[in-house]
Amino acid sequence: MDDAKSLLQKRKGLFFVLEGTDGAGTTTQCHLLCDALTDRGHQVICTREPGGTPIGERIRGLVLDNRYKEMSHCTELLLYSAARAQHVKQKIIPALETGNIVICDRFTASSIAYQSHGRGIDLEIVEGANRISAGECRPDHTIYLNVSLEESLRRRVERRESIDRIESEGSDFQNRVINGFNQISLRDSGQKSIIDASQNKVAVAKCIIDDVLKCWPDL
């Protein structure tokens, strides 16, 4: 990641990440924040993990496919990490270096919440994989969307979409992920917002943009 580190040293943009369990609204709020900042005259790139690049999207299709129930936890972690490594090098860092704002639906905190807290993989192993895949690329501001297990399940049913391999895990797994995000958000020493995502999407979006502008008044 040496080439990535050298690019980061001269980057001009800002990197925002939204984190939260399935059903917390990270995807919706990524797009609403993108729209709000675009309306303020900024060049904004909205992206997601896993995905964001052609290679990453192919990996996303594989790792979320319900046909692969036999996928080991280690394989899952390494696939997410591979998608992130490509994402960081091909899309995130170049966008930041040219002065764009990047808004990403999930990043390294999701690996810790899902693969360490959810799957039980040793935290040091997950953090090591994050260091390899993301290098020196870290969010300037992380927005944690908190929602209960009951609300998360209600929203996923309401969406009436097919459930992917991760979403099909039981409530015990999902609860461990939610508790993981709660712990991660409290330990996070970087710039962050912790938002009650049980509100309607318009109210949540207002909380997010208000907090972002408070922390980054030049935006």
C-alpha cells in the first residue's frame, strides 16, 4: 500500500463513512447526504462496500449469494478485504486526491462488527486484514446509525427484497453485530456522529447533515 500512502499525503477531499447494521438505513442516508452536499456545490462520489469497482461488485455478488452457505468465515473476511483493497486503490484514493468528497456505505468498522463481533474471528486478525486492505486510508468522519434489532427486522421485511446470505443469519448473529457497532462507535476516537436511526429517514438525514456542517463548517 506504499503507493496509496503517498497519494493520501497529498489528498484534498474528505472521506465520510456511514456504518450500521442491516436495516439501519446506511444506503438511503448515503444518497441523501450525497444529494445535500451536491446541492451545496461540492463534487461528491457515493460508493459502497463491498463493491464500488467492477472487481468489488463481482466479489459482492459472490459473498452475498445465498447459494454459498458453506462459505467459511475466513473466506468471507478475505473476500471483503480483497474488495476493499481494490476499492481504496482504484476509487477512493483517486477521488480524494482530486478534491472530491467521498461518501461510502460501510468501511472497516463493518468488518469488525460483522466478522469479529458477529462471526467470532479474533479482533486482531480482522484489524490486520483492515490494515492490509485499507492501508492509511481512514474516514475523516464516521456516521454511526443506531437501530434496534426489532426495527432492523421490521424494515428488512418492509423492503420486500430478497434476503442475502448475511441478512439470512439469525437474530443472535444480528444482535451481536448491533452490539458490536455500539462498542465500536463508543471506542472510535476519530471524528464521528452517533445518530438515532429509528426516526424517519427525513429526520435522520437532517440530523446527519446538521452534524456534518457543525463539524465541517466550511462545507
